[in-house]
Amino acid sequence: MLLSERLPLAASLYPQAPALISHGQYINYEELHRRSDQLSHALYAEGLRPGDRLALLGDPDPQLVIALYAAVGIGVNQRLPAKRCSTDGYELETLATWMTRVISMCWID
């Protein structure tokens, strides 16, 4: 089963179950699916297409998970750059040559 198929299934089987817990608050599977679907439609409307490359940059929080599911739902290229930086992230030069678009993700309510 693909990652893009797991969230809709979990949302249909366990809609009110906690999917993400952060700072004492949670988002259930139904809400996670709704928000990621909403964001994927917005990204598609902005021109993101299956096979495009997309870099998701941000803190490890619910917004990033929503963005990941939105991107996977569209079918973007999920490969990581080969060169890894010795610090926490990827070198900007490596990212610049790897990605074709960077989108700053935010909540869409």
C-alpha cells in the first residue's frame, strides 16, 4: 500500500483517532486528511504537478506532516539529494541544484 493510500484509509476507519500530537494538542485522522487534501488542491492550482520536485523545509511539526501528505497526494518526486551536509540540514547549494521549486508551507483553514 502506498503512503498516499494510507491516510484516506486511516481517515475512513479511525476518523476521530489522534493522528498527530504536538504541544499537548492533537489533530485527528479526518482533520489531517482534510487539511492535506485542501493543501494538495491549492498546490495543484499553483502549478505543482506529478513528478515535480518539491522541497519541504520547516520545523518537524503538524504543518510539515500536512505538507508531506499533500505533496505525496499529488505525486511529486520524493527522492532526496545524494549529498548530505554534516549538520542538521542539507547544504543550500545541493538543494538549489536538486529542487525545481520551494514552497513555504502554512496552515490553510
